Amino acid sequence: DSARSGFSFKEIKDYLECYRSGKLTPTQVAKNIIAMLEDCDKSTPPLRAIVQWDQEQIMLMAEASTTRYRNKCTLSCLDGIPVCLKEEFKVVPYHHRVGTVYLGTQPETEDATVAKKLREAGAIIIGVSNMHELGTGTTGCNPNRYHKIPRNPYNPNHFTGGSSSGSAAAVAAGLCPVAIGTDGGGSVRIPASFCGVVGLKGTFGRISCHGSLPLSYSTVSVGPICTSVADAAIVYSILAEPDPLYPYGLKQPKATLSDMCAPDLKGLKLGVDWTFFKACDAEVLSACEKAVKHLQSLGASVVEVSLPEMEEARVAHVICILSEMRDFLQPDFNKHFHEMNLETRASLALACQFTALDYIKANRQRTRSMRFLQETFSTVNCILTPGVPCTAPRIYESDLLTGSSDMSLTVRSMRFMQLGNFTGIPGLVVPIGYSTAGLPISLQVMAKWWDEAVLLRIGLKLEQFRDQTKKPSIYYDILA
């Protein structure tokens, strides 16, 4: 519990305090959310965080939760907590559009595993959130008729980041303290960084992807976007376990939160490759260097490491993710080409240029990179980098009509993200401050496979570095 003065985001504990004290019921909270969702759609410009929601569904879940609180038989600490899921997941009764205009023509009849688990935990699913079309970009820019462009709550003239764009915007705007995204090239961590909230990408296979569109089967992990590290830990502890329907995570070790609340960071070694670390904007670098010093002041030691072949790993990750997406989307590319955004067409057309040899070489590189990381993690507990090298980019008028395709920005925003996707290690981004323009800046912590517990332990301490939390310019206080 952090006793901070000034603005702070509402966390799971704030909702639980209201419910347990009787100050508010989940039903009252649900009514507030419905009013806010209506307001979001009417505002100028519209927030476009949640793209499908259903008043009746929200009220049904909320009333069931209210009854459980009254009878003192709640299901978990997510009971009555509002959550949303990226449109990449199947959620009954919404359309599984995955950011397109042509998929999900009928409402879903079966939940993805994460949606099912959230329901079983008593959460109130407030709807599905906006996303970059087919997860093919890092801005969140999706000009098609069902989606439009989600706005960054810290500055509506800037992008949210993608591809889990609406998930990050919904959390930063206060609509829900928890959202679920997928991350194949930074798609949880980039929008969380740009929108000033916490984003966790689990180890590859840790949280089930069953029921999400299998766009890239070797790079994508699922993870929560939350208002705090503690909330990310709660959601992680509920979602992280083997799923018989998802073979990649069957052999995982048990998820723990061991030592997460240790009073300091004594004994931890934080690895930094300073050449890699410093490839970011000056404001980002300055904030991140200070945050590293803060972690040192809590007893951790900073160890200089060398991350070899990062350029090779970067290129190999692009070859893997685009080749797999192209393979999966081949029928769509042939049949629905004219219904896709221009940027999606360009990305999939680029993917056509890769050969089987490229894909094989890229996977050999993956084996090498994983071996390098094994060696690195034998000497340090984690690797620190900035979250994203820059702050959220501006939205231009033309983006609203034709979308945006800026390859150099895509490549740049993924710079610190790709290692985690390529090798499957977990990563956590925590907001640590703001640029002079008031846009959020984050630090990223990555750890060895299955060691999310150390990320959360460091993340809790990293949160204390930020002396204030700025209130987003679009913010709804659901508990007011």
C-alpha cells in the first residue's frame, strides 16, 4: 500500500474496500460504468477504448457479484472488479473481429480461456477493447468503421500505442483497473508505456492463448494491463496456470509470488547493457537512469552485461512474427485484401518476401539468443531497459482517414520489446515519470523464463520512484 498525496489511479483494493464496507455495490459501479461508456462514445474526440459492450451483460454480472457480497461468499479478489479484454479474444456474446471489419460476423458462443477464468473469478467484463487491425502495428491506429482511433488519455492528440490499444486506454482513463492484452512484439508493454500504466507480458506459454486468434504462434504471450504492479500480480496469479487446450504452457512450473513483498532489493543483481539502454530519447534516458539509481538505493546491485547479436535478434523476430502471421492470414490476404487497412496490407505484403530459408535462419538465431540469455541470467536476476525509446507519437488528420504507416516508428517503438517476444522471457513495464510535454515514460524489467515473481518484486519498488502520478486529461472516477 502506497500512501501518496495527490492523484492516484483506482486499484482493485479501492473497489474491494467500497464493496466490503458497503459504501458501493458492484451493481452501482456497473451503472456508473455504463454511464461513462455512453459518455466516452459521445465525447469529442471519442475515446474509442471499448468497442463492444452490452448493458444487459454488464448488469447481470454485477448483480450476481452484489448478491455474493451480500451473502459473504465472494469467488476471488477479482469479484465485482470491472475488466475488459482485447478484441483478439473470444468473449461471449461479442463479435470476435480482431480489429477487422470482416471477421466475427456472428456473436461468439464460447469464451477464450482467459475470459472464462475471469468470469469464474467473479469479474465484471465491461466489454471488448479496441486493437490495431490483426495486431500488425504499434500505434493503435485503426481507421475502419468498427474501430476508429483510440485516444491516449494523457493527451487525446496522441496515439495509445498498440496493438492492445483500447486495453491500455481503458485502464488509463479509469474505466476499469484491469484489462487483458496479447504481446507478440510489445503489444501489451508499448501501449501500457505510452498510456502511463503497468503492463506485464508473461513468459511464453504461461497464460493460455486458447480462444485468441493464433496470429503468431511462437512470439505471442498474454498479459494484464493494470493501474498498479500489485493488481498485475493479482491478475497474473489467477490466470497463470496450464490449460489442457493450450499445449505450449502444459509443462510450466507453478506460478509463485515468492518474496514479492520483500522490504528491499538486497541480493538482487540488475543487468544493464548500457549501449543498448541508451538508444532512446534524452528525456526517456534521463528518467530511466534515475530510476535505476533508485533501485540501487534499495540494495540491488547494477551489473554491466553485454547482450550480443541484438540486431540479428531484432531482424529474426520480425521474420518470425511476420512469416507466422502471413501463414495464418494467407486466406484472408487473398479473400479480404480490399477490406484491410492499408498498413495491414503493406505489412503482409512485406511478409511475402521472406523465404523458408529466412524463417529457418531466424529460428537458429532464436536458439543462439536463448543460449546467450541463459548465460546472462546465470549472473544477474533481471535485465533493465527503458520501456519505449520515445513517448506516444502525435495523431495527424490524415491518420484518421487512411491510417498511419511509419516503419521507422514501428521499428523504434519495438526496440526494447522484441528480445522478450523472440526468446519468450517475461517483461514488465512500470511508469516512472513524464516528459516535459506531460506524456508518460516507463522502465522495463525482464527476467528469466517463469520468473515473473522477481519482476513483480522489482516493479513494486519501481512504483515508489515516481513522486507523483499525473491525472490523465481523460479520466473517469467510477467510484466517485
